[in-house]
Amino acid sequence: MSPVTLKDLARRLGVSVTTVSKALKDYADIGKETKEQVKKLAQELNYQPNIHAVNLRVQKSKTFGVIIPKIEHYFFANVLNGIISEAEKNGYIVITLFSDDNVELEKQQVNLLINKRVDGIFMVLSHQSQLHEQSHIMNILAHNISLVLLDRTSSAIPCSKVLIDEQKAGYKATKHLLSNGAKHIMYLGGSKWQLNYRKRFNGYIQALHEFGIMEDERIVRHCQANNINEAQVQTLATLKENPQIDAIFASTDFLAFGAIKAIHQIGKSIPKDISVFGFSNWFMTEHLEPSISTIQQPSTIMGHKAVELMIDEIANEEKRLPVKQQTILLPTELILRQSTKNDIHIDG
């Protein structure tokens, strides 16, 4: 008779291989009843761990894998720098891959890292993986490889995560504009289907409601391409149709650049006529004219924290201790510059 495998146990219980593996290792995210059922069946069927597979996991490669959407994006580049610097301090080398926000390429890269037997994988999910396609992500966990998601995450994936409170950040930026006299704030966002942008938009709505202002759909725009040219075109058309606009909250700094070009195009002054608030603190924001007020994301710290979480998880696995999944929310900061009226500063 063939030896009993994790797949056999999972099939008999109607659960995933990942659940069975975690239950046998007493992971904290697996319920007590499930653990008892798994262990009872394992004992009944005389399940024995595959010693060869266990040895492969014990013999660490001291290698991490990273998959991020784009290297040219200032935020992602800083996250990567944080991961690499912290990993090197702890004796790890890092294999870096770029998905270009293409889920099919992302799947290939996940399989490559699994086959390379990396000790852990850090990922910023592609848009499609964040919303729909996640079987390849779950396959990482099925291979008992530690996983930490950054920035773009999903509640459906049971792993540790490091991110910012996107809604609170959008709320703070919009509240600053309102507190300094703005009454008709245009929202200039990225794709409405991307979770991060939806949360920033929710923060914008939250601040408006706090000040007794209802959302005006005429001055809400979403840029599917999420680039400067599209932002300029969208803003120009919206300003011509809605001359009452006195401020713009852009969900990225790139969109803020396009908004500023449009404002200049119609001959209005920043911030006297229209204030502009960006998001991310891209390195060029302080060097433009006017310099752009924006949200500072702790991108390098995000990378550091992710590595710290990963190393703790691996250490607990080696000691046969329960692995506790954590979600770390890092604080953001308002960076106030020339593109906004800053008589009143909003903290918190």
C-alpha cells in the first residue's frame, strides 16, 4: 500500500492541503476543531511525514524571492530596496522579478520561485491577483513556503501582510483641503477596480461627509490608464464643465502632475485658485513648480518590516512553534508644499 500523503488527508476531510499541513504544525490560524480532526485522521491512517521533503525544508536555501509589478515605480523601487537591505543583514540573497501587472507572467514567476526552493516570497499582487486569480498564490502556501504580501493584498490569502491604511490617508489629505477652505474638491483617481484606489476614494468621501458635503459625481474621475496624459485630459474637461472646483485630490502623484498641467492650461493659479494634493511623495514632487503636497508612504520601512515578519515565521517553523500571521499597518504623513493652502495643518 502506498504511504498516506497530505493530499490523501485533505481529500478525506474536504479541506485544502495547506489547511492539513498547517493543522499538523499547530498554526494559530487553524481552528481547534479542524486541528483535532486532521490529527485524528492522520493517526488513524498512520500518516508519516515525507522525510525527504522535510529535509529539503530544513536545509534552507537562504534565498528569498520578490515579485513586484514595476521597477520604474518609485514606491515599488523603495519597497524593494528595503527588502534587499534587510535581507542582506540577515544573510539572505534576493531573487527579484517584475510581473508588469500581468497575472500570467506572475504565475510563471511564482512557479519559478517555488522550483528554486526559496525560503520565502514577498509579493505586491498584480491587479488581477488582488481581485480574482489567486490559485497560484495559494500554491505558495501549499508548498509550505512563507509568504508576505505588501501594499496590494487580499483578505482571502492567509498570510502576513504589511500595508498602509489607504482610507485614512485619503481622509487626511481631503480633510486638509477642506480645513483650509476648499468646498468643491475634485477626486482624480486610478482605476475604480483597484482596491487601493477604492480605499483612498472612501477616505475622500469620509472627509466630505464629516464636513457636511455630499459627493458630487460631476467632479469625480477615474483614470483607467493611470498616467499623466489621461489625468490632464480628464482634469481639463472637468474643470471646464465645473468652474467651481477649488481643489483636487489625486490618488497618485502622477495624476497630480497631469492635474497641474491642466490647471496651468486654463490659466488658473495654484494654490490661489485651485489646490492640488497628491499621493506617494514621488521624488520629483518637491522639485516641480509648484512643489506638490502629498502623502508620504513609508515604502522602505515597509520592506524592512516584511523581512522581519518573514524571518520570525521561518524561525518559528524551525522550532516547531505556531506561526502567527500578522497584519502591520504603517502610518502615513502629510507632506505640505506649495500646491496647497496650508494655513491649518491636520495631524493624525
